[in-house]
Amino acid sequence: MPTPEHSGRTRTVPPLADTPRREAILKKLHAVPTARGTLLILLVLAVVILLAPHFAPQNPYDLANLNLLDGRLPPRSASMDGHMYWLGTDDQGRDMLSAILYGLRISLMVGLSAVILATAVGSLVGLVAAYAGGLVDAVLMRVVDFVLGFPSILVALVLLAVMGRGVDKVILALVLVQWAHYARIMRGRALQERRKEYVEAAANLGFPAWRIILFHLMPNCIGPVMVYATVQIANAIALEATLSFLGVGVPITEPSLGLLIANGFQYLLSGDYWISLFPGIALLLLILTINILGDRLRASLDPRR
């Protein structure tokens, strides 16, 4: 609880200060083998994704360097110039290993960007609704209910059909279909904190509403939202892959994992399984590690445990 000083300001605990609660959470996460394993896998994937130009044997986005004569080569095949394709090639002669590394980069970037923006927008809406109350709360929550009343995939399909394809447009579509979830969670938490003494003390000291919302309510309400956001990263990546698979996501010149799976789908019956199989395995591994880590984080933050 903040204490008033002689200067008229409130002194709050720094957000990164060590506390017994934070030490207990970190100890719980460190004691769970699955949490440590998934975190290690996620860190390795992050390093590989960030350094994709150094690990990838080929730039799959440079269409001028693709050779159609190397199209649909099976794994461990040699190209016309003697280059080894460890995971084979697709119908355009694109090295699947390079395409997967760059595809992971696109998918993770889209998922993280969409979740960060949706968390910011939804949290702000939920805080304003909880603090203002009355008509403002009723109007904002009816908007949230309206957004949540439609399936996310359907709304994203309609938005991308209107806006067109592009990485920025996919991120915007994901933000528009996900922000309402964060608003509802933040509002529920903020309504509990709104009745506590430190909020009343800050208001009696004459602090403006924006300062109370940003520096008093939000630090005490952000925990459940961040746990939910961790899980939603995997959902955003899966939704982006679904949109790209349906042909309304990222452009062909910047293929994500969903688009790579779609490119090889028509060749599955002809025996060219690797074009869709390996990007599917990479997508499954990325989503699974994020989901397991988010579930362990949720369990560690659960006060009942």
C-alpha cells in the first residue's frame, strides 16, 4: 500500500523489486521439469529464429535465386549445383529448411506483435471501464460483448478480405478480434482493486484519473492478463497459420508456416509429404512449447496452490 510523503506524492514499490511472492513463483517454475524444458526449447527456437539469415542455407524470399529445376526434391537431395537440401524443396525449388526458419520468424513476429497490441488496447479499455463505471462502463462492455459474440476466425477472414493480404494487416486483424478478451479480464480484476484503500487514498490526494489508472491500478491488475497473454501467443500464431493456409494471410513473397503447409497440401497424395509435414511439425513444436510454458506460469501464479 503506498504511503503519502511530505511532497504530496505517493511512494510505490518498484515493479522489478525482489519480493517473497516473486521468489516463490520463480522457485515453482524452476522446480518443474516441463517448465525448464519448454523454456529451453523456446529459447533455442528464439535464437534460431532471430539468427535465421545466418543459419538458413538460402534466402527463400529472394525469388530470383530459386531454381524451378530443383522443385519437389525429397529430403537429403542434392541440387543442380551440388547443394544439399536436408529437408527437401517445395514446388518452387525453395529450400524447406530455410523456408521453415524464415516462416517461424514471421509466425512468431506476428503472434507477439498482435498479443502485445491487443493486451495494451484491451487492458486500457478494461481499466477505464472499471474506474469510470456507470454509463462508460456499460457502453464499453457492450462493445466487448458485441466483439466476443462473433467467431474470431470469421471476423478475421472478413477483415482480411476487405483490407487485403499483408503482415501488417494480419496483425491488425488479430488485434481487432482479441482485444476484447483482455478488456474483460482486466475489468474484472480492476473492479476488485478499485474498492481498496490505496485507490481512495490516491484520489483523495488529488491525483488525476489517468495517473491512478496507469500507476496504481494497472500494476496490481496486470498479473492475470499477462498469464492469459502468454497462452494467447500460441493462439495468435495458430490463427495466423489458419488464415495463411486459407489464402488470406501473409503474401506469397513472405511465407509463414501456414502458407508453407498450404503450398504442399496439394502434393500430399502424390507422395511429396515433406512440403507440408516439416512446416507442420515446426508449427506444432512452437505452439506446444508456448502453451506448456503458459500453463505452468498460470499454475505458479495461482494463489490457491
